[in-house]
Amino acid sequence: MAVYRRVYQPFEGGLSPVRWRWLVLLRYALRDLFASRLFVAVLVVCFVPTVIEATIVWLVHNPTARALLHMGSGSLLVIDERFFYRVLAIQGGLALFLAAAIGPRLVAPDLADGALALYLSRPLSRTAYVAGKTGTLLLLLSVVTWLPLLALYLLQGGLEGGGWFLGHLWLPVAIVLAAALWIALLSLLSVALSAWVRWRLAATGLFFAVFFVGSGIGEIFNQVLRTHWGRVLNLNLLIDLVWRGLFGLPRHGDLPLSAAWAALLAVCGICWWILDRRLRAREVVR
């Protein structure tokens, strides 16, 4: 049809409620991600450790299978808080790489192509935009972190029987809190860095630099000033301290647990400030 013959009609449908409009961004982001076979394959690989750990839980309660496999009752077959801490550490590492792959492609293209003004020209607030983008990460990272751990917790409780559930009611709370802090940190950091540099590859590299280069800078700071406070730049150490505190495990190092909590919350606050500064409908060039 020729352009001059087109008759554009106004939209006559109703608008979705304001509080649920961020779900539109979430739905389309998930659709684009699952359209990639590579992403689906990576997501499936993230569940491989969980299947292995579930097999270990089953072996603990099956002496016949252990005897056939010539397995003893070593420390790896003890299902306690250390077991769930190790599983969370593995799944948390996978979540880090998943956030590095997903986060930059959610926001950086919108800013690089000038599409943010189109989003905010609709009945969509900046808060809803951030909620839709970060909600994608929150959902996917939850699927590979605390949800599999809760499944392992239920499996262990069902096989163990007795009063195991009553004696470990604190464990799912620790799992959810530890994973929620890690997911919030990864989501805010990846989206904030994407909004800051506006280039997907650069945002991915900077995301890894924050976790792996920051620890080196912190150690240099410690050596020069002969202090231990440089470790607040090591996000991996900070999250490990918090996780060990939640799981009731002995902590390493001389950094207070309160300092680790304060540093992680400060990083999340800085990320939110970056998003507030960078995600605007228009930009003033001086």
C-alpha cells in the first residue's frame, strides 16, 4: 500500500495499570533472550551443578548406591550448612557470568541508539523502565541461585525425615537473604555500568574489572598504607563474609562483618545514583 493511502487510527484500547507497566519491558526482554539458542544453552548449563548436588543428596540417603560406587562417607557427603554454602558459591559464580552476558544488552543499546526518549515519551516512568530491565535479571538470576537451593533443601528434608526441617528452619532464610543480596548487587551493577558507558562490550569488560581488578587495587592500597581497609574494594571477599555470617560459618580476614554489609549497600546505592543520573529522557550538551 502506498504511504499516502495509509490512514493511521488512534489506539482505542485501554492502558495497563501504572503499577504493572514495567512487566511489558520484562516480557519483551525475556522474549528476545529466549529467542537465542546460545542463551538457552547457557541457561541449561547453569543447572548442571544443581543436578550433581541433588545426586549427592540422594547418595547420602542410599547406602546401596554408595556401596556399588565404592564411595565412603566423606565430608562431601555431609549435608549441612557448609554444603548449601558451597552450592550457593557455585551457583553465584554462574550468576555472575550470566549477569555479565545479559545486563549490558538490556540498557546499553537503548542509550546508544537514543531510544530512551521513545520509552519515556510513552506512559512509562523511569522507575518502571529500571524495574523492567532489572526485573529481567532478578528473575533469571533467581532461577539459577536461590530457587535450586530451596529445591535441594526440600529434597534433603524429605529424604532425611524426622525433625530435620524443624532443626534447620533458619537455613532457607539464610539462602534467600544471601542470594537476594548477590542478585541485587549483580543486577544494579551491570545495569548501572551499561548506562554509564553506553557500549555493551565496554560495559561487560568494566563489569568484570570491578570484581577481579578491584581486589588487586585493594591489596595495593593495603600494602602502601599498611592497613586492611583496602579489602572493601574486593566485592568477592565482601559477599563471602556476608554469606559466611548468614550461614553461621567461621569468617576469614580481619574485616568486620558490619563493614562488609555497609560497603555492599554503598555499592548498590552508588549504582542507583548512576541510574538516576544517566537514565533521562533528554540530555543537555554543554
